[in-house]
Amino acid sequence: MPTASEVTEKINERAKEVGVRVRLHAAEIDGARQIGVDEHAPVVTASVFKVPIALELAKQGAEGALDLGERITVPPGHPTPSPYGLATFRHEITMSWYDLAILMIGISDNVATDLTLDRVGKEATEKTLRDLGFEHTTVSQDCGEVLRGIGDDLGISYEDDERLLTELPIERITALRALQPEHSCATTAEEITRLLGLIWRDEAAAPAACADVRRWMDLQVWPHRLRSGFPDDGIRVSGKTGTLPSVRNEVGVVEYPDGGRYAVGIFTDAVDGRSRVPERDAFIGFAAAQAVEWLRLPEADRE
């Protein structure tokens, strides 16, 4: 049976084959077993930062600071671009904060995210993260600020369409402030899996709040990254993707019919700026499956 170092070597070899660098952490939610690849290195979250925002929304809802059922009306033309969801709507729509969270997590709707973060507040979101013991996980910007920063750095109007950047040298892309953890929303692979563990054990906030976040993550629609590594219909995968130029991430929880629950965080950055490279998306599922399968081995077989 493979050792942890053999598993991480296999993951790193595949990462090199598909042209990415990987930071990874996987851990039992109900135990102490874990495995990682540069899991303490700061990484750019991209849209993974929507998980702490969702937690703050659910937390404030459970505490009575806001009503998740309150209706808000969203007119067309919000300044934050998004390839999905509210930014594509032609007409005014009214929905609740709870429903906005479904869009924010389920399809990574940038407008829904910025409306939600504006409501709950960056400071409150950061305070919750610090109170939970997270030193490196930050929500310093909303989606609009991240995207405007990319445009400012490149001297263009950037509308969240990576196809516009595919001809740029990778050195120019990696120099973007949005891709520097010290200048953007950030975390580590280990911290994000620890946060997921707290949410799945009802320890991050009130049980009702944690249940809301779990449901929102369970409704994510994208099957091409984390979920691709667990094709068995009996395995539940709840997740949140993150995408920026040259960056492909996903974090989530994998739950088996036998009760095993595993938090996974995988962050990749590529050697070029191509926007459509399916093997890099599939790598996330491959790496997650390798890590989780090793965690599920009997103790004697993992040495």
C-alpha cells in the first residue's frame, strides 16, 4: 500500500504533466488523519472566498442580525461582471438573501456575492474568521474589486472573461495583484479544510447556520473538478470552485455511504494562461481522489 509521500509524489507528477503547481490538504472531518502538499503556503482563493461569506450570512441569520427571508430587489446593470446569474439577467428580480446565497455558491454568481458581502460586511466576516482561529484566511475584497484590479493592472476593462488574456505571457498574468495572496483574498489549503470541518461538525456557528452553508455547498452545479474524482452515485460531494486567470481551485467535503467524511482543499496555478484546459480541471478530481483514498486506508496499510 502507498505511503503518504508516495501519494503526494503521484499527485505532483500528474500536476507537472498537466502544467500546474498544486497546494493541497485533505483531512478526516471526524478524525485526525490528514495529508497535504504545501498545505500551509498562502494561496489566492478566487471564488473560494465565497464560503466564508456564506458562513457569515448564515451566522448573522441564525443570530437574528438579519432575516434570511428578507426580500431584496436587484435591477439589471449591476457594475460587477459575472458570466453567470444576475449579471446576465435582462429584467429586475426580487429574491431573498437565502436565495442569493444559493446563486453565490451554486453557480458562483459574482453579483449575488457582492450584494451579500455588502450586507454582512467585510469586517464582520474577517472577525468571524479570526475568532475561529484562522490567521491566513482573508476576505479583503469583493468580486468587483478583484476584477477591477485585474483591469487596472492590464490597462483594460476586464469583464471576467479569461479568453481575452490567453495571448498574454504567463509572466504578465502571474504579476497581477489578484494572483498575489498578499494583495487579494487568500487562505491556505490547511485552513480552508479546517474551516469546512468546523462547518460540517456544527462548530463554526450555530447548527442551523452550519446546516445552511452545507446545503448551499451541496447545491453547487459544477461536476468538472472535485466531483469528477468521485463518480460513484453513493458518494456526496459538496463544494465551491474558484477561478481566476491561470488559477483553478476547489474546496469541499466528500461523504461516503459508510459515514466517512473528508474535507478537501485543492489550489492550482498554471504554467500558461489558457482558459479552457479540461485536464487541469480533472486534475483536481484526480488529486482529491488520491488523497481521500489514502485517508480511507486502514492504519496499517498507510504506513
